[in-house]
Amino acid sequence: MAPRPNRTPPQRPPRPLIPPIDVSDLTTYPLKKRHSKVRVADFARPWTRGGSFEQFFASLPDLLAVKTVRAVAAAIATAHRQRRPVIIGIGAHVIKVGLAPLLVDLMERGIITAVAMNGAGIIHDFELALMGHTSEEVDAEIDEGRFGMAEDTGRILNEAITLGAQHGQGLGEAVGHYINRYQGQFPNRATSILATGAKLGLPVTVHVAIGTDIIHMHPAADGAAIGATSLLDFRRLAAVVAGMEGGVYLNVGSAVILPEVFLKTVSLGRNLGNPLTKITTVNMDFLSHYRPLTNVVRRPTQKGGKGYALTGHHEIMLPLLAAAVLEQIR
């Protein structure tokens, strides 16, 4: 068999390299004429032992998140002075990390005028008021089907909700009044956001998705009562949001439920003739999520107002913000 002819293509010569750009005619300007985002005057100052919180807060660098904290604190203080609503929506984690006393204090001072929480919030608030402890080890309990099976929690909370439905109360109002009515059973009720709201007549609303909370597994759960009381709370929160022109809404630690609820209350309020063009919205969480940034920070303020995002751990950021607000008001 005859050998095949060599079909190797001819080698092309390499392309010449592109010469480096000539920068000899570059246009420059003096540094002193350039706008700069960071200045020495904005730097942090070293801490002096024994100083006050006011001195500590003033010593922080006036940059990035610190500027945001200061702007949010100023917005809350201004809303308080002008008697405008300051509403805080909280995920249950805020209660679990020990921050209820701070919120109770701000409610009693008249700074926080309304609280919204998800369904898990009432569980931790209730258990802390009743027993002084909360938050079970889910990993240790789920394998044996023990997760969420605390008898007291399921029975008493469902009883409070059912009684509330019978008396035309919202879910948060129902549980708060129950704790205050049977206060002898709740030695730690001073830490309860629900009980404080009921005592002061401040709206504490609860926004439930059926099946997300441990009390929904218990035989005492009444879907009609849960739905009726939570719907009433949604409409009550919508009434507060409709009147929050010049006010502030903070979403702290809720990634899905409360951002969705808040967006609907804004739409409902505007549909009924409330422009809501001068509002401040804030999202605070230790991770950035789509819904809070979209449905709290951006969409409600695109018509007017200002939206802020603060990323950090609740147990650090919320006490810092609360103290900054109190200093501004003082």
C-alpha cells in the first residue's frame, strides 16, 4: 500500500505583537482638585478608657456602615420628635439572642410605636415569659419526632389564639392579653414584647404562614382562629403603615414573611390615598437577602424616601442603634 502524502499545513509566521500604548500624552490633574471619598477627618479616634457611649460613638470612623447607622438613628429620632410612627418588624432570632428588653424599653419610651413579628416570634416570647428559657436543640430532637412537642407551648398558645378569635382580637393582642391576664404564670413577663404591647395599647401584630410554627402541629391548633387573628393583624399593621408618612420602618431578621407583608401594606395604603413619599426604610440582618433589599429597602422608597441596609449580627447592631437613638433624643 502506497504511503499517504504528507498533508501537514504550512506554518504561518507569528503575528507581530501589539506595541504598548503610548502614555506620553496622558492628561492629568492636581490631586487637590479631585473629589475623594475618604478623608483624615473621617478616621476613627483611639478609645480612651472610661469614656461615655457618646464619646465612643463619636470616635467611630464616619464611613460606610457607621454613616448608615448615624443616618438611621437620626431618622428614628426625628420621627419620634415629630410624633411619626416608628415600626419594627422582627424575625424570631431577634428575641432568641436576648434583645427583647431593648425593644420593650423603646416601646415604653414611646420610640417604637408598633411591632410586627412572624409566627415563631410569639413562641420564643411566650416561652421566655413563662419559663425563662427557649430555643430547643432541633438537631437532637428531630430524629425521634420530639421537635416542637412541648406540651405547654402548644396547648396554651393555641388556647390564647382561640380565645382571641372569639373576642375579635388580633393574634398578637390575644397572646399579650393572655400573658397579662394570667401574669402569675409568667414570672418573666417584663421581657415580653407581646405583653408590653397589650399593656401599653401599642399594636404588636403577628403574621403567620400555616405550617411554619411548632404550635401548628398540636391538636389544639385551630386554623380558622389562626387565620382570622392573623388577618386582623395584617389589616391593623396596614393601618399603621398607611399613616407612616415621615416615619420609619425597620425590618430586623426576617428574610421572607415580613418583607412580603410590608410591601403589601405599602401598596394597600397608597391604594387608599396615602402617598407614603417621605418614609425611611431599613433592613438589618447578618446576611443580605433578595426580599428585604427589594421589598423593604428599594421598592417602597422608589417613589420617595430613603432606604438603608445594615449588615451585621443583631446582638451587636441593634443595641448600638438603640443607644445611638437614645443619645440623639437626649
